[in-house]
Amino acid sequence: MPHKAKILLLSGYDAASHKHWRNILEKNITEYDWTQIALPDRHFYWRVRGNSLSFAYQHREVLNQHFDCLIVTSMVDLSALRGLLPKIATIPTLIYFHENQFAYPLTKNSNTNNSLIHAQLSSIYSLLCADRILFNSEHNKQTFFDGADKLLSKMPDLVPKNLLRKSLSKSKVVSVPIEREFFVGAAGNLNTSENTDSKIQILWNHRWEFDKQPEVFFSALGRLKNEEFDFELNIIGQTFRQSPDCFELAKEEFENEIVNWGFQQRSDYHKILQRSDIVVSSALHDFQGLSMLEAIASGCIPVAPNRVAYPEYIAKEQLYEVSQSELESNAEKSIAHETEQLFFKLKDTLEMIKWDSNNDQEKKGKASYNRGVNPTINLSQYGEAFLSDVYRTEIRKLISDDKNSYSESKK
């Protein structure tokens, strides 16, 4: 039996999407022998600066073994880890950016001076150490390099010229895959003929945190309700011990509309997405928007702002207009404006679905997962099968290039 090349994957802050991503890689790319070490997603700033200590001293025996390839998330302090375990520096390395610390919206209580700058600099150092760099979206890639350039320009002196140029040339966009089960028509999915609910179902399936702007979403829903639009709600996603107050207020306001509320097990989550008709985001930040992509693949029509990663895969007519300059100058005025824009886009989408259902035998357009998708892409390119092959190619090339470099050095 041929020897399997060995891959070491390190996740420095193992959030849900990071866990999803690494599990899909190991499940689909079976020709390699995988070792994965993941650190819990808590105490963010401590984890970002301290993960190299945790890896180096709590997992030293494993990390000192032979590996043919190292894959790390951008939360791993790769430069420090290489210093603590020099053998790590000899392994060809791929770094994956699920997010970056330059484009994340800050709260009033955010530490914008010390902890954030440390996290930003750590990600730059790790980037410079990697042989191959992958981002989950063009938005993530662009905002990282723009933010890194701006930060480095603030250094008073001795900044190397064109420091990031080589890293940019080694960078590529490869998204986190959508699992096969989400796509309309996949085995185990609801048949569209079985989805006979009379009311249009609106879905919210994001993290219950401030950066997703749930207050804008609920305010727009309130206007729909006041105008006597008939709809049902699935308000699901990752919940936390502390969430924005608007969720409890919405639970009371939309008591008669809510069908599903709160965190759902994976099997129930699939079914809810299949029964939903419209998926909405009002997020200030989404480096890829996996929850949006899962819902779109399940047949939902998307409604989202024309910012962050959404224009990369959502059709222009399903994006509502927002003003970045207004957001920065007057947050209260911006929220009011965005609520209005979302309301009108939701209203148009509800009326479109009603028209379709009255003039088509197929229930509310659920037969296709390409409704509302940017016409320049095919959503299957975000699928598990397609993207697993892309990752496979990247890993194979990384290992092959390292072997070729070694052979050249021996000549």
C-alpha cells in the first residue's frame, strides 16, 4: 500500500465556520493522512496572541513529527510558532483566511489601540511566513491587503518597500464549501411539491450579534407587518448567552409569525432552509456569508445589502442600496435609511413570489437554487465537490513544489 502524505492542520480559534471548513477538507480529501489540532473559540485577543504557546508546549510531541504539509488558519501566530518549534518552519505551509481584523466593525468598547493592532500585525507576520495564501472571498482578500498597507504606512520608519507584493502574488480566493445536502434536489432534501405552506417564509440564519445588524432586519419586518403583508418567520442561527436586546423584543412583536426560533440541530436546520422562501441579511460584515450561501443553495431568494462579499454571488436586483459614507458620519440616520431600503426590497421580493406562485404550478420558485444569484457565477462552484477538488490541487501543488525545490537544492 503506498505511503500517504501527512497533513497537519492547526485551527487557532476554532469558530463554527472554521470547524465546518476543516472537517469538509478531511472528509473529501482522503488521499492524505490528516492530523488536526484546534483551540477553542473563546477569549479572542488572548487566543490570537497566545495560541503559539498553546500549540508549542501542549502539543509539542505531535508537532515535532514528520509532516508533508502544514495548513493553518489566519488566527494561528505562525511566526511565533516557527520560533518556538523550528521544525515547523521546514514544512511547506498554506494559510487560510476566514476573516481579517482590518474590516471587522468595532463597537464603542472595542480596544482599538493595543489588542486589535497586535492581532492585525500577527496576521501580517503569519501571511509573510506562508508559502501559499487562500482567502474565502475577494472582499476578504482585498480588505486584508488594503488594511495591512494602511497599518504599515503608520509605522514611523524602517518598513521594507513592497513588503506584501510577493504575498499578494501567492494569494488566491477559494471559498468555504457548501455541503452537498443543501442543494435543491440533493438526496434527503424536501421535494418542492411537499413544501405546501400557504404563507411565504422569511429566514434569518446568522449569528445573533451586533455586526449582523438584527435591529435593521426587525424594523423592516415591522413595516411589512404594519402594511399587512402576510408572512412567517424562521429566526435561527448561532445564539449566545448575551445577544442584542432586539431579539427579545422581536420575539414578542412577531409572536404570531414565528415558526422556528433560536439555535437548531443540523438536521432541523437543513429542513428549515428547505421550507423557507426568502433569506435576509442586513450585516455590516460578512467575509463570505456561508449561511446566506447555504440558504440560496436550498432555494431561498436572497435579500442583502450591496456591500461586503454579497455582490460576489447575489444578483444586483436582490441587493439594496446602502451608503458607507452615511454609516460612518451618522449611524442613527444610516440605520433608518437602511431599514427603509431593506423594507422596499423585501416588499418587492414578496410581491414577486406571490406573482410567481399565482402564475406558476411550481411552489414559490423553489425548484432552482440559482434564483437571485449573480449571473456571472454558477452556485455549484461554491459546492463541496467542486471546491474540494480546488483545495486538493492547491495542496498537491504545495507538496510538489516543496519536493522540487528540495531536489533542485541537492543538485
